[in-house]
Amino acid sequence: MKNNLYVGLVHYPVHNKFGEVVTTSITNLDIHDISRSCVTFGVKKFFIINPLESQKQMYERITNFWKTEIAQRYNPDRVNALSVIDYAFDIESVQQKINSQEEGCLTITTTAMKLEHQIVESDLAGFDKPILLLFGTGNGLASQVHELADYVLAPIKGKGNYNHLSVRSAVAIYLDRLTSDK
């Protein structure tokens, strides 16, 4: 994929298992695993998106350790992977950051649900604009996020009817599909 690709992990607005719109917590595992996928597949920047100051402090506590000399000696690959990460309080500020560097960023959301007018990964091949690919935590992005997006990707389909991947797995699968030379 020739576009500049950005990833956003959205913690609000997302659904909980009861369908309520909530804010989820940042997890160490998401930060590390998604950063590694982003570096592997050439993502320009990976944004953690959460409106809570307490969650930003948690993010900084985790990421600041990986900026130390001890971390560099302990696991330089992890330090390298976290070089693409950034924090934002909302999706709009991420879009503004990207648009301040590159013009005309497209926002594309992901979901495990079948919605109208979804596109497939191969549809993105003809796009020449930067792409912000948004993933939801909890039980997925709230409908208002999909409504504000330029496009919504079709869900990842497995062999059976079960469809509830971890966000880390979904990010890796979509990034592989979007950046492979197939």
C-alpha cells in the first residue's frame, strides 16, 4: 500500500458488552503488541485515543520506562516498536495532527459487525491519500464513530460464525492485508 498509514486505538466512544457507550482503560498488552504490529507493517504513527487524564498518566508511565537506558539494554526491539506511539484525547485531534503534516487524510473504521456500504481492503489500493485506520476497544466503536468516518471496512471473517477477535489480532490481520504485496 503506497499510502501513509496511521492507526488509532479508540477507548471512547466504544461499546461495552451491554451496548452502552463507555470509556475503556488502556492496557499494557495493547500498547506493546499493537506497536510491534505497526512497526512491522510500516505504520507511520500509532495513536492511543482516550479522553481521561488518568489514562494519559498510565500511558506515560508505561511508555516513559521504555525511553530509559535500562529499557534500551533490556529489550531494544521493544524500545524501537514504541517509537511510533503517540497519545490523543480524541479522534478529532488525531485527524488534526495528521492533516497538519499531510493533506486530506481519510478516516476508516473497523468493526466485527456487518454494516451497509462497507468496503474491503482491496478497495483501498486505489486511494492516494493518507489513511487513519480506527480500531475500537471494549465491544467495538460506537456508531457515531462509524458515521463520521469516510469508510467502514468489512469485518474479518473466519471459518465459522464466531466473530470476536481481540483488537490486537484484528490490527495485525488488517495491517497484513493492507500492506501485503498480494
